[in-house]
Amino acid sequence: MSMMNTAELNRLAERYPQVLERSLWQRYRIPFSIGTLALYFLFCWWFFAIGKTLSEANWGIAGNYLADWVSYEIRPEFNIDRDG
């Protein structure tokens, strides 16, 4: 495998310009993805009313809810008949 020098690369670029051109999607993929993600976050913020929920939350009991959520255990209930 041989390395190309600058002159050979320029010659190939002049002969086949379409090969070295990046497509529209390759050029704008990252900005498009970031914009789409930002719009998605804004939609979710609006749809779930996150701002209103955070502003009207009762923060006095938030610690209790968090403690209950963290320490939640599933305890099975067994019903044993009289005859065992």
C-alpha cells in the first residue's frame, strides 16, 4: 500500500470531485440531531408541564416520598387455609 502525496490527491480530486464531496446529510447531521433533541426536550417540558409541576410542588413532603421510594420492598402475602 503506497501513500499518496498532495499532488496525486489534488489530481484525483480534480478528476473525481464527487468522491471527495460530503453529502448534505454528512455535513449537517450533528447540528440537525442537536436541534431535533432540543425540540424534543422542549416538547416534553411543555407536554408534561414540568415547569408548573416543579413550581407548585409540595417540597415539604418530597423527602418522605423519596424515602418511601428508596426503601420500597415487595412483601408477598400468603393466605393459609385452616387445614394447612
